[in-house]
Amino acid sequence: MDSQVATIGTAAALSLAAAYVLFPRSSKNPFSTDARTPVKPFEYSKDARNNVVKPGYSKSKLEKYLKANGNPDAIVIGSGIGAMTTATIMAKAGKKVLVLEQHDQLGGCCHSFHEKGFEFDTGVHYVGEMRNNTAIRFLFDQLTNGQLQWNDVADDYDTVVLVDDKNQDAKSLEVIERHNKAGTTLPSFQCSMLSGRERTIKELLKSFPSEEKAIRKYYDLLTEVRKAMRGFVGIKFMPKFLATLLIKTGLVNQYTTYFKLAEKSLTEVLDELTDNKTLKAVLAYNFGDYGTMPKDAPFVMHAVLVNHFLNGVSYPVGGSSEFAYHMFPIVEAAGGKAFVRAEVDEIVCNESGAAVGIKLKKDGTVIKAPIIISNAGLYNTAEMLPPTVSPLKSMCESGVQNGVGGISVYVGLNKSNAELNLKGKHFWAFWTEKGMEDLDGVSQKYVDRPANELASGPVPLLFISFPSAKDPLWDKKHPGKSSATIVSFCNYDWFKDWENDRVMHRGEEYEERKKKIGELIWKQTVALFPQLRDCVEYFDVGTPVTNRYYIRANKGEMYGLDHNKERFTAEATNELRAETDIKNLYLCGQDIFNCGIAGAAFGGLLCASKTLGRNIYADLVNLKGKSAPSIPK
């Protein structure tokens, strides 16, 4: 198995095998039989879809459910991909799972929203390892009973765009404005990432013919990290006392080279490989996919991501709401239930400090369950615990911190993908001086701007995509229209004054500040894609406080805990695990593994392994070995 998740899963299997020799438990195998069924026609009816993904909470509905089914076997707080994975696996093992989501629809960052005839995804842009018969592909096949389908994104899935900009000030804005008015394309250097290692290397050599040694060494390091990653996963799967013993004795570095590799930042590794600043910028381009600047991010995190995308990327047919639409019916079929607008206010603990239930914020209702699972993130979970209980102290003090805030611009266009020549790929655009590219420097300078100067120069990093061009069903759902989504970093403090205000009630100053940075981002986008000029039918901006409101991101972060070097030490890796020091309380999702659809889903699988007390990954791999491949050979 050559995929990233399959490779690290081998280590998970070995570690879990050891764990369950020490702690033998048993529960039903959730992957005993191949659950895939013939693909059903896509459901276009919004009402029918909303019946699944928007199951509104009321006390009477809850009481009706509990009367019919009794108390649940587990309660899951939140409904992101980590929660969906854990809940679905537990349901397949025969458990009744109650999922409680504070937003008005299920899915977390895997939900879509509709406005003015347009549809927008909030977090799913592309997913790796779906083009091959990988373990993660097979996992999603099983979690959705074979209903979730994938569309392969363009082979040149990511294009790095470097705009020569020495000034980073009003002069730079004047250049952008001139191109906007003239309808001309802003000049830039461009280099694309292709599906396949050798194809990408050849593409890079076209732009950097004298840098073959550095480029090939970079890809060799990716392979080294892929192999070492099994140690990272092994630490999380094995019993904590055993991992602690390995770490304290230093034997962990005999067990794996991962944590030694994690000591170097992405910037440090690239500096060792080459002096070519342009090449370094190209190789570091997608640090925005995990939200940490190259100087702070461990090279291993970057390598995991690049490995994940190495053989091409895909997009869920029908959009990101397909995850929840196909997974939650499986939860309900096992006697579980999901509710939206059901915010959890407190995790209820008994006198001995064990978690025994939750209390809802809306009406104070207390629901009991023997297992409580939080997908709400480490810090939110700690805040839900009563003051009499140690609030996950060892986890919160393991060197971790909130990630950087994010801003998203959602644009509905009044012409089709074909009319605008939009491609199902992604563009990473940077404004930085030619030949002196410094992604750390321009990014830090940008987030350090005072709030009253947030639009004083270009936003130096833009992730530009056209989701409408990635979904083969888009034209049938939204004929004659298309969409663009642009994402970047954003300083949370620029919008902190409105963190406790309700959406649509934040006042003129907030709206003006949001509009200013949103319009700047759009002007920069149009300067690169002049065909978009005068095509805007819908325009909205999501700020860090938008993220805080809808997905409960403490500081408006896009990817939970910061993916910095401190998070990936052996000590922090050992602390950030599914089981907590509080009896019956578990965590799932990206905070206990890493970000992205695959990372958060694997965090969900980790959690299900702990709550069910069995080697879930081995169950999955065993089933995969005797089942038809996801993609016929």
C-alpha cells in the first residue's frame, strides 16, 4: 500500500495490536462486511436534503427520541468530519450515538450554504488519495455505504502565482487598479503542481533547470517523512503510559525518526536545500493548507500534506454537504440521532470527576451517556468542563496554541464556467519581490498591520478556486452561473471587537471593515483573472468572527490548533490523543491528528478505536483486502 494513510495505518495496526494484548476488549466489528451499495441518483431537492442535514432540535423531539430508544451509548459534540467518522463507525458497531451540533446544519466545515441562487462550500476544497485504491478512499466508501462519489480535479491541480511586488503598499494597489480598469492580466511567474511525483519534478525543472539536485532531495525527504509518519501514529494509538516510557527514556527516537525530523521548520529545511528564493517559495506554496507560516511549521507537517496530494486530488460530486447527507442516515439507522441548533453548554461530570452527560445551552436539558466525545476542539472542550474538574490541563499546556485567523470571500458570478473559461483547479497567488521571495516576511508583515491599515497594501497570499468548475453537477443545479472562493490569513484582532455580537447585528464599522478587505481581495483576483470583471451577482465575506460564530473557532482559525513545531514534539503528540485524563471523555477530529478531511477523519477513526476498544484500522484493512477495489483496475 503506497498511500500516505495506508502506510501510517500499518503502524496504527501494529500499535493497536500491542495495546489490545495489554488491554483486551471486544465490540462488534464495524467493518465486517462491505457496506457499498449501488449508487443512487443524486438528490436535487433542497427540502429532501434539508430533512437530512438540518434536523432541528426541540425538547419534545429529544424526549420522543429518548422514549423510543433510551439513553444513547455515546454523545458526540459537534458534527464535523471527525465527529461524522466516529459516530458512523460506532453506529456500524451497533452503538446508538446522539450527535449535537450548535449550527443550523450538520457537517461542520463540510457543510454548504445557499444564497441568491448560488451554493458555496465552507471548507472542502480538494482531497488527496481518492484517485487510487487507498485506505482512506476505502474508508469513505464504507462510511457512506458507497454513495459518496469523487470527481478528479485537473491534473495541474495547484498553480503557484508569484506577482513581483517590492513595495507592499499603496503603489502596489495602484498597479492592481490599473489592470482592473484596463481589463488586463497582472504579469506573474507561474509554476504548477501535477499529479505524480516525476511529472511534478519535470515541471519544476522547466522553471528551475539548475536545481535538479535540490528538487530531487526535497522529494526524497517527502518519502522519508512518509515512512517516519508511522511513528507519529503509533504514539497516538499505543497506551499513553507506554508512549510516555518511550519518550522519557529517549527510546522514542529509536522507535521512529519522525520527531527528530519534526524539529526543523519548513523554512530551515528549504534553506538547507537551496539558495534559490523563487524555488523555495514554490516548494513552500501551500502552507496555507494547514495555516502556519513556513518559519513556524515543522517540515513534517508540510511533507504529510504534499504526500497526500502527490498522486492527484479530487472533489466530492455534489459538493461538501454530501458527507453529512450520506453518513448521518447510517447513524440514525443504528438507533442514533442528530440535532442542529443544539449547542452544548457544559459537559456534566459526577462527584468523582468522570464525564456522565451534557447540558444544553438552549433549555438546560441534561442528557446522560456512558461515553462523551467532543469534536468541538481542545479549547472549547476545556471550557465546557465544570470548574471542579481539571480542564484537560496536560493537553492545553503541551505547547499548543490557537491557529491563525482566516478570511473567506464568496463570489457568485452571472456567467457559466464555460463562458468564463474557469478550470477546476486552484491558484496560490503571492505578492512578493521577484528573486527575493520571502513568504514568511510578507505574511508576517501583513498580519502585523494595524486594524486601520489592513487594506494599506495587497493581501500577500490568496488561495483562489472556482468550486463550480470542480463539481460535475454544478451546471444542472445552477445553470448559467459559476462561483469563486478566495481564502487567506487574517489577524483576529482586526475583528475582535465584534466577537460576541450576533451575525447580521455587528454594526456599520464591522461591515465597512469587512467590505474593505473583501473588495481588496477581489480586486487582486480580478487583476489575475480579468474575465471576471463586471460578473459579480453575489458577494460576501467571512471574517474570523464569522468562523467563531458558525464553527466555534476560538480565534477565527481555519484549522484548529496551530500546526507549529511545538504541536508535533513527541510530548505534545502523546498528549493530544483521543482518550483524555477525564474518565469517559474522548476527543476526535483534527486537534488530535492534523488538519484536512483525511486528517480529521483519521482523528475520528482514532477516537472510535479507543471508544470501541478494538483495532478499527485493522478491521478496515482486512475488509479492504477481501473486497473489490474502490477503483476497478
